[in-house]
Amino acid sequence: MKVKKIAIVGGGTAGLVTALILRKTYDNLEIDLIESDRIGIVGVGEGSTEHWQTFMQHCDISTSELVKHTDCTFKYGINFENWTGDGSNYIHSVSSAFNMSSQTNSKFVYSYLISQGAKPKDLVHKYVEASLHRMPFFTINQFHFDTNKLNKFLHDLCNKRYINIVKAEIKEVKLDETGAIDCLVTESQQELKYDLYVDCTGFHRLLLHKAMGVKWKSYSKYLPMNSAIAFPTETTEKIPSWTLAKAMNSGWLWRIPTQQRYGNGYVFNDNFITFDQAVQEVEQLYGHEINVGKKVSFDAGCLEKFWVKNCVAIGLSSSFVEPLEASSIGSSIQQALKLDQVLPSYMPGVNTEMAINAFNKESDELLENILDYVALHYVTKRDDTEFWKSTHSLPKPQGLEDRLEMYKHKMPTPSEFLNRKVMFKEANWILVMHGLGLISQEVAQSDVDVQPKHLIASIPYNLPKEEDLTSTQFRDHRYALQWLIDNPEQT
């Protein structure tokens, strides 16, 4: 028996994205998205990775419509400020990586520039830091969102695409004798039965963790953050084209620009600072009082299994590392696309292992990659506060330990990232490692020395060119956003 009826429990970003991805592929699948009016979305302003463009292309969503309805802004990357303790900054911006001719790998340009003494910001185009945008604007593949407006936009798409929005409060999850989900029981005692259940209940983790008993695997020994405050602030006329990640006394602060406001937050370790002290530190930085919208405590980690029997967890219900590098939306999209891919192999009562094993294997690799990469950001020499001193003694995940040892002698290359579906690959690692001072000129030069002659000869033609940022080719952020709204045919 093939899957005919599926429940997606949870109406946040993960649930909506999953519903839309499955609907695009499976016209005849009955999809119910079950959500409660009593449970709000996390909603603190969100940033995407480049995987959002994959989702838009899969689901036929135009950039113009997204900009028009979600108050989104363009995102070129993340601006890391003072993570080394010397007041400097670097930008992680893979979308603006320098391109070389098709016969070679663009990442070699990074090796050459670093070997010549390039500073971290020299690896990113100047217009990125200046928050200017180079036409054509529709090529942007990362965004910042007003979470509530994004939620409404995705809800409207679900309604238009015949996804059933079921308003219900789940009061009980009944299991059968095998431990699989038999039905969901609502507050009105209605029993809802499906062939497959997708747990997108966020931090509630209602199905796979609470009802079915799948254990949580904590990352707390590797990652120092466990608390956060979130708050809005007024917008500015000039909109940055990057997320700010500013190192603070006991953690780091994010600032995400939308068209109408900033979404802000301070992520910290409550062993070094209280919620009240975190508010005070932010207010001192901003020079005015803030209105804290949310206080969150969390345990970074993931489920030991992401799909068990007839239940799959996607999004925050399956994992949460921390807001750094905006991995949550990206991993939700990748998990949803994997479910979309393996669903034909899942036949309840006949064959389940092939689909389940494939999904769990890819999710394990995805989360290991995210853990290693996020933990990399705390490999810093900064020691001006007790918190930053404590990061020096954090144990490292084995994958990160192995990579750091290897990259003492060589540059990151595609060969170390054979699974191209993992989120953070060689360019991501190069940019952050160089920003933290973890790549030596000698290692970069050794990469240059072993390249074939034709590649070395091509260097002068492929280095970043000096660009006239005053030319009409470059426009400010608000102009670019309005241009996309006014020119929907371009997207």
C-alpha cells in the first residue's frame, strides 16, 4: 500500500515548506497540515541559506512575489564582528564567491589571494559589505524574512494548492502494539488517522520525541549557547544586505533586516550572564531600552533517529543547533526534499526500511556537518571575558577535530565534501577559517604550488576586479527590492 494520506503536524516554516514541496511532486496525495491557534511560531526574524532558492524553484515561487508579500530583504551572507576580540570583522558570503572559468574550481582563487596576504574581507566583493546590489537582482538566492509575514504567505500558497489546513489541538498521540502512531486525538476527541505523520511541532517535539520516545542527542558539551532573548528594533533607511553576528561579552548578537524593522537577538550562556544582565548589555550597546518579545532556553542537539516507523521529524522538532549560520530553515528544506525523494519507496506494511534508512543516513550526515561547522566559529583566541576564555577548553566534535588537523597542512577542497547535500562545504570553511586566522599563508601557497600550469596562468584573468560602486550597475537595497516588485516578469 502506498502512502495516500499524510499529516504534517505544525504550521511553522518547516511544516509549510514540507507541505508545499510534497504537493508539488504528488498531485494526488491528500495532505493535511494540522496546526493549533494557541501555539505561536518562534517568529524572531529569520535568515535563509542558499537552499531557499532551491525550495522556490521546486515550488514555482517567484522572487517578486516573495519580496512583495513577506517584507523580505536580500542576504549576501553574515557579517561577523569582533569574533577575534580585536574589533575586526569578516564576511561569510559564498553567494559572492569569485568565479573562475568552467574548467576549474572557483575556490582556488581563495588560495591564491590568501597566499598573497589577503585579509578576510578581501575574499568578498566590495559591494557586499557596502550593501549594494548588482543587477540583475533576481539572481539573489538568500533572504531575510519577517517571520510572521512569511508564515502568512506560505499559508496562502498552501490554500491555493489544495493543502488542507486543519485547525486542531492535539491532546493525545495513540500508538499501536508495534509502537507506531495509530491516530492523533484532538481536543474534541476526534481521531485522525494517516499513512504517514510528519512531526513539525518545533520545540514541542510532540510526536517522535514525546509520544514515541526517540531520545534527544545533546550537543551541549561542544556548543556553549543555551539561552536567547529576541526583540525588534526600528528599521533604518539603509538596509544592510547581510545578517550581523556581533560577538558580545557572553555570546553573540544577531540583527536581521527586513523592509519594516530589524529582528534582533542575543544568544548567550546562562552560566555567565542572566536574562536581565543580557538585556542590560544590549541596551547599553543600542543606547535605548528594548522590548524583549521572547526568552528562550534550549539544549542544542538532535534526535537519535529522524524517522521511526510511520513518523518523520523535520525542522526544530528534529534538531536545533543554534541560530548561528541560519541552518534551521536550510536543514528543514533539505530534509523535506529528501522525504519528497524517498516517499515512493515507503510502502506501509510492505517496505519501509529503504526509505527510512536513506532519510536517517542523510539527516545524520547533514547534522554532523552543521555541528562541526558551527563549533568551528568558537575556535577563537578571544579571551577578554570569562565566557570567551571558557570556549578554549570546549571539546571539539571528532569531525571538526579531524578537519582542523588536516587543514593545518592543506586547504579545504571538494574531495572532503563528497556528499554534496551537506550544508557547509569547502568555500564556507575557507571563509570562516580565514576570518578566525586559522589558515596560514604557507598552506595557501602550497595549494597554489601544486596546481597545473594552465590554472596558474589563468589567475590574472580571474581575480576580483575593482568595480565602480558609483555606477548605475549597483543600486541600494531599497531600490533593488522595489525594482523586483515592479518587474515581476523578470522572476
